[in-house]
Amino acid sequence: MAMGDRFGIPTTNFNPLVGRKQIMSKSEVPHTIIRTVEDPVSTPMALARGKKNYTVKSIDPIRGLGDPKSVHDLKQFTSAGPRQPGGIDALMTEGVRRGQQLAHFETLDAMKSGVEQGKTFTEALDDFNRTNGAVQRVDVLEDGTLGPRIHRESGTVKYWADSGGSFTPQEQAHLDSNAPPPPREYSDEARAMGLGEELTEAQRSYMASMSTEERTAFMQEQRTSMRQHTELIDTAVEPHRTVIRGMMPRTSSLATGAVAGVAAHAVRGARVAHGARSVEHLPGAAHVLLQAILLHS
């Protein structure tokens, strides 16, 4: 690409080493980069914001050649073989699925705890929102009534009932008058990650039958499992982070954004915006996601 810029010749490159000087260049010579998903060497292309002369295309690695060294090998472009999503892609998809399930467990645990402590549904819901992030006045409004997002099909309402909780006359009146919205549509990719899926009846019954001590131990196991999986994601993206560190010393941890980002990508079903002229994304969300995360790290 540097020679192409110097002599005004358009180039096509396969998993190229992209350095800081190339990223900072002001050339308008067209360059096409074809890279393997998760190739760490060409990862800096994620930083090519505003380079309209770049066209970036990505392909999934050949099955069995998905480790950091193999994804950079030119065999990815010259050899035949079935393709598969990259390892980071699979880890992130599983991470989203686990995160979704943990969120349901956390909600059911909070509702069960509220019942055990003699709280009303509104009180338990308000306390749950206070302990899981910033205080919000969407589910429980300023005047202490339930918000429009709470209806008889809400997960919190179902989990409260599963826990043996009852509703006050005011709460029941709200549920009777507030019709549920139409079901949300989810893509197959989103469904594979657990988006839109609730706990099964067996899972709900099993957790609701636990004692407080048993449930506390169960929740700790679930949180530990999620944390360990997040660490696996962080380890998997380390080769990419190492490359970027040389150019951006303050690069932040990618794991949390990775899990959240791939979920958003799946729900939207949208193509990722990129500074280059276009990004043709063949199957595999990891490449798209890694670019988005690195651009905002």
C-alpha cells in the first residue's frame, strides 16, 4: 500500500500488516484489503476512520485454521475447505447467551428475595432497579406507581408470580389496564444467543423451590461462570489488543463491549458503519464487532 500510494497505483492486499504511517497517510489511491476474520496483523484497519480510499472485505477462516497464527496465513485465500466463524465470534455468541440467562436468574432471584422479605411487587422492583445500575424512573415512576413498561407479560411480573408473590389492588389494576405490546421480532442470529428467550418452566420452578441459602450459592456459581467466560473472551482478543496498544497505548478492555456489541449487532441486523468506503461482512460477527469496539476504545 505504501508503494501504491507513492506511485499512484491501486493495490489489492491479503491480510496486510497495517502500520501507523499507513493509517495516517493522506493518499487517495484506491486500496482493497481482503482479510481473514480475527487476523490480528490487519486489525489496525479498524482505526482507518475516514479513509474513503479503502475497501475492506472479510472472510471466515477455514475450519481448523482459526488460531491467531493460522488466520493470518495466506492459505486462507489459496486453499479450499469449509469455512467457520472465528473463535472470538463463537465465544462472544456464547457470552451473550450466558449473559442473557444470568440476567433472568438475577431478576428471578430479586423477585424471590422480595417475596421472602415481605415487600410489595413495586417495592421489590424498585429495589432491584436501584441495586442493578443507576436509579431509573421507568418501571416505577416518581409517584410510586408502575410504569407503562410493566404489564402482565413482563418478565418481572412472571417471576414475581413464580416466587409466590401477590399483587396489591393498585398493582393488579395497572396490570389489567396496561395491555402488553406486540411480540418483538428477533433474528435467527439473535435467537441463537438467547435474545428474546425466557427461562424455561423447569428452570423457574427449580430456582423458586430453593431455600435462600441454596439460591445464594446457585447465583454465585452463575456469576462465577459468567466472569470466567468473560475472561476467555479477553484472552482471545489479546493478540488484537497487543497490536492496537502499539498505536493506542490507552486501549481499554474489550471483553465487556464485545459481549454487549455482538448482541446489539444481532438485534439490529444492520451492517456496521465503518470509516472506509465499505465493509463487506461475510458470516462472522467478530470482525465487525472488533472494529466497532476498537474504534471506540
